[in-house]
Amino acid sequence: MKLPVIAALLAVVVLGGLGVGWYLNTDRSGDQFAQCSSSTAVGGAIGGPFTLVDETGETVTDADVLSEPSLVYFGYTFCPDVCPLDNARNADAIALLDERDVKVQPVFISIDPGRDTAEVVRDYTDLFHPRMLGLTGSQEQVRAASQAYKTFYQIGDTSDPYYLVNHTTFSYLMLPDHGFVELFRREDTAEEMADDIACYVNAM
Amino acid sequence: MKFMTIAASAALMVLPHLAMAHDYKIADLVIDHPMAIETPATARAGGGYLSVTNTGDTDDKLVEARADFLRVELHTSKDVDGLVSMVRLDGIDIPAGETVTLKPGGMHVMFMGLEGHPFQVGREIPVTLVFEKAGAVDVILQVEAREEHAPKDGDHSGHGDHSNHGASN
Ligand SMILES: [Cu+2]
């Protein structure tokens, strides 16, 4: 039991390291968002087409969902500790942006569709922000969305109804016509995120 | 009318209780502010938090939390470069002279099997904490609002890496 987990974690650390290395090394001088972030980020490699199921049970695509600036987070509702902290932080950032009339949509994508039905993600996201959109889908749809965003998750033994899921906890700022522009980590505060996001949205 | 009177006196009885310092003592241990955070209506799991101060000169260990749920475990959330996992702990060390805090983003009591009985603000959850040396103590976890526990600016205490102190698995 322990060895495969360690192997999987190593794979993630290696892949994650490559991804972050790529992310940091890409030159973005001259683009319209250059002043917005101290790190060097570029659109294109993170994000892409997805088909998922929204809170009302409707099938939606990235074109439907990301038609306005959006802050996208992948997690699962059975997670009572870290995911709510991150979603509450994201909701706080959105609330700070609301005060500045910068409209950004918080999005929660479940990577545990076996338990997270449309009803469950609706109920969950309503706790954090009235505009937070919950998305789920089939296992295949969710896997494709996760791969598009270069996120990682590993579902535990599903013969146990209380299985746990390991997953990455980055939040992605997506802009219409630009796609991915910025990644936020768990260390980033709501205030820092609001400042960064406002910069991007105002430079659109 | 009668119902109103009962409700009013019930409220009066509850209020001083809420205002009371919410801590418990057993042997050399002081358990402070046991609480849980509200969950959505459809939640299957919830997290419980508290701090334990060991005022004695002998190390102790929290080895179990018991409560009326299908499953209750001691957990810690680990964060390795943004990849987060929950890990079950066999116990949480409570070293002599130290305070160990279970807090959001780190160690927690994991309650599983909430189906149909979500943690609503104000609900009280009876839990028995079992310590290796001090023995068992019954505490009440008060369910608090999520917004009271939003991560604050400059507070990075939510990081698993920093809150794993005392954990053993
Ligand atoms: Cu847990």
C-alpha cells in the first residue's frame, strides 16, 4: 500500500517540478499583463477545452463557463479540512474584488465525481460564495479537465465509502480570450490574490 | 404562549453557557476551545479542532477520539508543494510543558458518516478524547461558522508543514 503511494508522489513531484520550472522560465516580456505579477507566467499551456456538468445537472463546456474572468480550483467535497480553507480564501478574494467592482467568478471543479453529484457541488459551493460555480462530471470528463489544467489527483480505495483523495491545490486565473494567466498557491492570501487579479482584469 | 416561554428560558440557559470559557481539564492536561466548523447540508465528513496544553512534566499522547459517527479518526493534512493529502495518525504527541493545537489545514479529528446530519452552527458534538496517560475525558465541540475561520491576511498557519508538530503515524 505504501510503496505505490510513494511512487505516485515521486512522479508528481517530478512532473510538478517540470511544470513549475517551465512556468518560471517562460519569457513573457512585452505582453499586456507583464506588470501584474512578480513571477513570469504565460497563457497557453495550462487550461483547454473541457466538458463538465454544472450545479443544475446541465452539460457545459469551457466556452460556457469561462466567458468571464474566473478563478478555478480543483478539489473534492469530502475533504473537510484543506479544501474548505482554500475555497474560503478564494471566496474572500472574490468578495474583495466585488468591493472594487472587479467581477470574477469563483469555480470549483470536483475531481471526485463518484461522490460529488451536481446537487452536492451546488450545496458545497453555496456555502462559500453565492456566485461560486460547482462543476462535476463523469470520471472521464473530470480527468480530461484535470489533465488540461495539469492538476494531479489520486483517488483512494473506493471500496471504502470514506476514501480519501490526494490532489493539487492550485487556483488558476482564467481570462476570456487569453485563457490561463496566473497560478495561485495555498500560501497566497486573499488580499494578494485580489490585488493580482484586479491587475490582470484591469489590463484586459 | 407556553412554548415561547420555554423557548425564552431555554435561550437564557444557553447564553451563559456559550459565554463560559470552553475548556476541560484531566490530570495535567487542559483541553481548550474544542470546536468543529459548519458543513454543507450534504456533507459526509467534518473536521474537529482543539488545543491541548500539558501542564505536567510527563509526555502524553492523544490516542483516540470517540464520537457517535460511523468513523472517527485522528488526521493530519500534509502539503507537499501544493499536493495535499490527509493522513491518518495513530496518535498525537502532547509533550510535557507544551501546547499542541489541532487547527484547520493541519491536524484534525475527522468525523465520517455525517449523511443527513450536517454540522450546523450551534450544534454540540460530544466527543471522548482518550489520552495514553491521562485517560479519557468527555468534551463538547461547538460547531462554529465557516466565515469565522477564513484564512486571514498574513496568517499562514494553515499549512500542514508547520502544524504537523507532535504528529506520529
Ligand atoms: Cu481528515
